[in-house]
Amino acid sequence: MSITSTLDLAAVLIFALSGGLAASRAQLDIVGFVFIACLTAVGGGTLRDLLLGRDPVFWVQQPEYILIATGAAIVVFFTAHLLESRYNTLRWLDACALAVAVSAGTGVALSVSAPAVIVVTMGVATACFGGLMRDVVCNEVPLILKPGELYATAAFAGSLTALLVLWLAVPTFIALLAGAAVTFLLRAGSMVFGWQLPAYKSRPPR
Amino acid sequence: MSITSTLDLAAVLIFALSGGLAASRAQLDIVGFVFIACLTAVGGGTLRDLLLGRDPVFWVQQPEYILIATGAAIVVFFTAHLLESRYNTLRWLDACALAVAVSAGTGVALSVSAPAVIVVTMGVATACFGGLMRDVVCNEVPLILKPGELYATAAFAGSLTALLVLWLAVPTFIALLAGAAVTFLLRAGSMVFGWQLPAYKSRPPR
Amino acid sequence: MSITSTLDLAAVLIFALSGGLAASRAQLDIVGFVFIACLTAVGGGTLRDLLLGRDPVFWVQQPEYILIATGAAIVVFFTAHLLESRYNTLRWLDACALAVAVSAGTGVALSVSAPAVIVVTMGVATACFGGLMRDVVCNEVPLILKPGELYATAAFAGSLTALLVLWLAVPTFIALLAGAAVTFLLRAGSMVFGWQLPAYKSRPPR
């Protein structure tokens, strides 16, 4: 099993858990949990594969991905009430999935020899799109739009890191792990210590 | 004309009518009606075809689909004011379109020999995605997220039914009709009698 | 460089500026600006290419598009506070981008010999989809849904104009320019003079 397949699998699992938690906040039934979990889990990778012309998309010939997301949704349905704070758990799961998905997106784009700019774009798009769809559909404020938090920025830095490390002639999977680590550390630091970039805030919108 | 083309045609027509009604609630002009109607009508099938790598998507080489959706939107523009309740009509049209689109999605996935899990996923995605886009764009609460209603669940049960009936060596079009019937009955029962699955409701979201 | 590539380039640049302004209204940081700008800039053309089966989509093999959108976002981040009214500027940039993108969409669809109905559909979809995604993600009321304004209508008229002019055996790039001009004039007239089509307004929604 290739490194990118493994990363896709991990991203699918963790994003599916976060999707289940979003479904619990919308008070859906168990099929609604599965729907939102699958949407979140495969959303980013599906966009990446469509954009790169990978045909068919990664989960269509391999039912395992959908089954894993379904299983994760069912587990969340029956256990989410045990959590102290579902929203906080959702954010941390999302941070983990973001990190893993950055690597998966970067890795796939590298494997089809995309130009560097596109590799980074795919890393960010794969990482951000699943969670964005989850939040738009569940009518939550998208995490990517929360002012004062690193989100797309963390994904961007992670994907760039993977690319730079790779140029040092390091094996691919180490470069991808480095990218995931940087993404997670920046996102976690933002959530715990309030790290942020200066936001545009000159005047109220009008 | 194949059974799946016929089903696609019926789903396009009925979803377009529901899209026109959503446009009437948003008080758009006639081109806005056509835009929302087309988005709703071909949204689910387009996603399905992109995911399965069917190239190009079903309506691009066959202008009839867009023309039918356009015609439906124009009819709704001039007749919607005659309706007793536009929202209620929208929900019933959506239920019909959901049922037909489940069959269309399931049938197309079967015709490209997708694995069983993917067949069901395509049935649900084809059925739910057009209405979801309609509701997100028109800023309505997505029907799929309404607590206490069967929606994705009805689509899931219908697609599964079609698959199970097919395994009994029944002709494809009968299996697809059975799937549509199950979807419609569950959705209609949910709207009329309040049928529902238990929703996640342990504690208020936080 | 072909006429459609030039139009795509112009649409990417102008849509990216409008995306940057939407990001400024959401008070994002600089990476958020780039994210929204890229989404807006390539959204419509990406949909068009996926629907037409153009593989890969126009910007994936040519990093320039993403770099231009990124540059535009950075410029907006540092200069948006100088604007008298960011929302008004956004609307005018969007009108320009709409006009250019109508031509780009129409031109690409013509170049793959799509039927006339599909050519017009692609013109409208290419033009409207980037701005629609920008507005849905940034939680603005989509410009396309503003009652009492020509938007999809302007795009539709522009695409149809290009097609009709082309049937007069006029060179393609003149036909495309005529389409862009009609789109811009209708949209601008709608913003300045309140031109509109009668909207559906018989009774309040229910």
C-alpha cells in the first residue's frame, strides 16, 4: 500500500469523525451522520482527483474508504454524548485531518509530476475542502473563515515544507510527514496559544 | 432510449420544477428561475458522472436536458402564484425527484460495474446533491438537514432495495422501479405521518 | 496565446481582485485572501473544464493562473483600506469579470464544438460560478440572487449575443468581445440605472 493511499485512509477516517460530530450538532439521524461524514471524508480528495484528472476518483474503485467513513459515523452517533465538548473535539480532529490531508494532497500531486505551485495548491485544496463542505452544509461558520486562527495558512506552510524538504533529497514519505507535522503544529499553536497572522481589519466592512 | 436516460430525464424535469419554486421563494426574475432550475436539475447527475469518470457528463452532448429544465422553469415562473402553498409543493416535487434520481444514480453505477458500496453511494449522491445545491444557493434550510424527517435515509433504503431486488435475478428496470417506490414511500410517509429514525439529541450543541 | 487563454487570464485576474475584497470584508489574514481569491478566480473555469471533460483543468498545467490570483490577493490585502467603498468596488470588479468570463466560457465551449444550448450554458456557468462560490463561502448574499438586478440575465444575453454574432460569419474574437460588451453593459445598466426584469413577486413566500 502506497504512502499516499495510507495518508488518504487516515484523512478519511479522521475527517469522517469530525463530520459525525458536525452531524451531532445538527441533530441528524444515523443516516444523516453517515452522509455528512462521507461528504467531509472524501470531499477534499475528490476535488483533488477531479482537478488532476485522476479517473475515477480515489474512493470509487475502493469501497473501503466509504465503509471506513460509514463506520466512523456510526461510532460517533453512539458515543458523541460521552464527550465533554463536541465542538472542541471537532476542532482537534479537524486539525489532525487537516495535517494528514495536506500530506495526502501534496503527495498525490507530486506523484503526477505537477508543477510546484500546483503541488502546494493541491495540498491546501485537499486539506481545506472537506471541512469547508462540512461547515457550509451543516451551516456552521467555516473553520477556514474564523478570524484570528491559522487554518489555510497552516495547510499552506505544511505543503510548502514538504516540498522544500523534498528538494533536500530526503525520501518522499519523510518530506510528507514533515509537512503534516508543520501543519498540525501551526494549527494547534493557533488553537492553544492564539498564534495568528495579522488580519485585514482597517475598518468595518461596508 | 435506455432506462437510465429515461430516469435522468424524469429527474431533471421534476427537480427543475422544484428549483423553479425555490427561485420563486427567493423572488428572482425569469433567468434566475432558469439558473436555479438547471442547477437543481442536473446537479446530482453531474456529480455522479464526474465521480464515475463518465466523460462528458450526461447533459453536455444532449441539449434536451437543459431545454427541458428551462421550459419547466418558465412554466413555474408563470404559474407558481396559482399554488396554494409553494413550499409544500416544492417538498412533494422534491420527494418525487428524489425517488426517480435514486434509481437513475443506482442504474448508472450498475451499468459501469461499480462495487455494491459505490452503487448505493451513487444512488444517494445523485438523489441528494441537486436539492442540496438548490437549498444552499437559495439560502433555504437544506431538506436533507431537517431534523425529524427521512431524506438521505429514504434514498439509502431505495438504492439498497434496488440492489437487493436485482440479486433476485429480476430485470434491471423492475429493480430500479422498486428502489424508486421504496424511496418515495419512505419520504412520503415521513412527510405525512412523521416517520423518522431516532435523531441524535442527547444534549444541546456546544 | 489563444483568445480563450487571454480571456481566462483576464477573468482570473479580475475575479481574484473581487475575491480579495470579499476576504477583506470577512477580515481574513493574507493566506485567507489568497485562498478566497483563487477560489473565485478559477472556480467558474474549473467547473466548465470538468463539465466539458477538458483534462486536466485549465490552470493545473499552467501555474501562472494561480500565481496571478495570488499576486492580486496580496495587492488587495495591502491596498483595500484605500478604497472609498470596498463593496461597491467588489461589485464593479465582479461585473467586469462576469463579462470577460462569459466570453471565456463561450469561447471554450465553441472550441470543442458543443451544441448551441451547451455553449450558452457554459458561458453562463463559467461567468456565474466563481462569484457564487466566493459569496457562499464568505457568507455574503450571492450577487446572482440579489432581487432587482440583472446578473445571470446579463451573462445569458452576452453569451447568446456572441453566438448570434458568430453566425454572421464574423471572426470569433469579435463575437466574443461583443458578448463581453453586452454582458457588461446590461450589468452596469442594472447597477447604475436599476434596469431589471420583472421578478416573481406575487405573494410573500410561504
